[in-house]
Amino acid sequence: MPAEFGIVYPLWNEVLAPRDLLERVAGEVGLDHITVPVITGPWHEFRLVTPLEPERSFATEGGWHFPPVSERYRPTGVIPRTARWTGKRNHLARLCERAGALSLRLVFRVDLRGAACASEQHAHLRMRDAWDDELPWACVAQAELRELLYAVLADLACYEPAGIELADWALDTSTGQAHETSLSWHAGARRLANTCFCPACRQVAAHAGLDADHIARSVRVHTERMLTHPEDDWRGMLAADELLKAYRHGVRPRECADWLTQLSASHPQERQYLLRPVTANGDCTPAGWYPLLDTPAGTTHEELERGILNRTERWEETPTVWGLSLPVWRPTFTDSAALVRMVTQTAAAARLFDLDGVSTALPEAITWLKQAVRFARRG
Ligand SMILES: [Zn+2]
């Protein structure tokens, strides 16, 4: 099965990008789909090419980038917040028409955790760490966040997407455009300190007969030990803690995967992808979902290669559909040859490519993209 190629096309391109950008890229590169981020967290980007000069930068507080149908959300008790830049216009409907005229399939990217963590309205959905401090990201174990996702998918169904990408839908992880800088010198301690003990996570643990208070105490002790004695064998220390392992890697991830499987079964018409950073640890892909590796802004070429090599070997053992979200330009790729090489090498295994950053790069990026797709299709 040949790979499908598409570009990530944010809705604000409808007012900020050169008017014919989509038609030009679709014509020159030969795209199969466009991936449209329809719900995001706060976003800021600098644009090298814009018809609105001297305006160079675009910022949004995030939220719904299309007009939500409020009745869909009434049972959830949440009023979805439309991003202010839209001026309440339906840019998504217009983009769908343009995509239809170009015979492009539509894939919607949903970062509900990013949108939720930016809003005080959703503060009660936030993760809580082992010290009972609030973390700024919504927890995927929360029933209300899950109900909200059901409502979002129902709301988007009228646009007839071919696929849905769910961004950063994972336990104990950060989300959004901003890089996580806290404890950046000890990634292991940071991951452990991000273990969530919100009421929903505690409830899942209690169902499985696990004592969350006891496990939270272990997280505090282990984290402090890792930070004060970073040279010790912390991996061995964590591996020996059976209760902690059951909490972090057993009962909670299993419960989340079961819920995602149910969600997928209720939306059989679309292909569903779980978008996770290429540098993230651990993959658990529930039935009905396909893994999609994301390359967060600022990822170097070396980090990308390491992340891909770590995973592709395992995925080739179990042939499945998976995809790759790749920037087409700097800083990950500094020349066209590197992009061509990466796309060609992975095209044999990846089924979907989301090529990102065309609208914020110099026009040369379109030429790089054209070369990469052409070489990969030639096989
Ligand atoms: Zn939680």
C-alpha cells in the first residue's frame, strides 16, 4: 500500500497565508490529504511569507477554530470556547470546499488537552502530582474530558473527515506547543514526577485494589532520591517497585486503552490516529487506533532519527498502519537532501505523512517537499 502524503494546514492560513498556497502546494507536490488542526492550545508562530505585511507573527489563545454547535456540548456541561481570531466565521466550511475542489481528503487534528489546559473553565480536569500540586495539563482519565471528546467528534462528523488525529492523548504527559523545561536535566525524574494522582486516576487504582496514597509516597521518595543522587541506578530502583509499575504502566494505561477502543468502535467511518511526540517513551496503541509520530517544533535531525529508529523496528514486526508528522524545513532539515532521505527511508513502512510548516517556511520548502514526495513515490 503506497504512503499517503498531506500537509498540515492550520485554519488561520485562510486569512494569513498567500491566497493560492494550498492550490499551489497541492498542484506542485500532488497531495492526497490535508491535516487541519481544528482544536488547539495556545499557539504562536512567526511567518516569513505573509500577504499582510508588516504583520509577521500570529498568536492565538487556542480553543475551537471552527464554530461549535453548542447543542452537541450541552450534555457535557461545557461551553466550548471559539478562538478569537476566527471572528466567529466558519473558515473550516470554506476550507472543506476548497479541499473538495482539489480532491483532497480531510484529516482533523484535535488537541483537546491543549485547549482544555488553556482554559480556567477546565481547571478541575488538570493533572495532580504526588505532592498534590496541580499540573497545567488536563488528565485523560477524567470522565468529563472524555465526554467532551465524544461531543467534539460528533460535532466534526458533519464535515465528513476521512481521519481524526488525537494529539497527546496519554497519561502522565505534558501537552501543547510549549516545551517542558522543568527538570529538563533529568528526564527520568521529570516523567516520574508527572505521574498523575488526580481523583480519576485514584479511582482507577482503587478499582484495581491499589493504594494510591502509598504509591504517591513512593513517587515522592523515588523522585527526591533521583534528583539528589542522579548517579545511582534509578532504573533498577523503579523496576523493583511492583506497585508503582502496576500504577504507571499497568492498570491506568489499560483502562485508558479500553476506553479508546470503545471510542474508536463508535466512529468506524474515520481512520483514527494517536499523535505522540517522536521523542516520547513507551507506546501503547489500543485497538482501532494507529500510531502517528509527531516531530515537535525544534526537534533536531539527530533526535528525530533516534526516535524513529527506536520505533520502526518494533512496528515492522506487527505490520500496521502508522504515520509520521514531519516538518519540511528548519531546524530539523537544513537542506532538501536530508528531507528527501528521511521521507524515502520511512515511506516503505509509513502509511501516512503529515508534512508540517509549509506556511511558515520560505517558498524553497515547497521545492524540497516536491522532491521528497516524488522520490518516495518512485520507491
Ligand atoms: Zn489523572
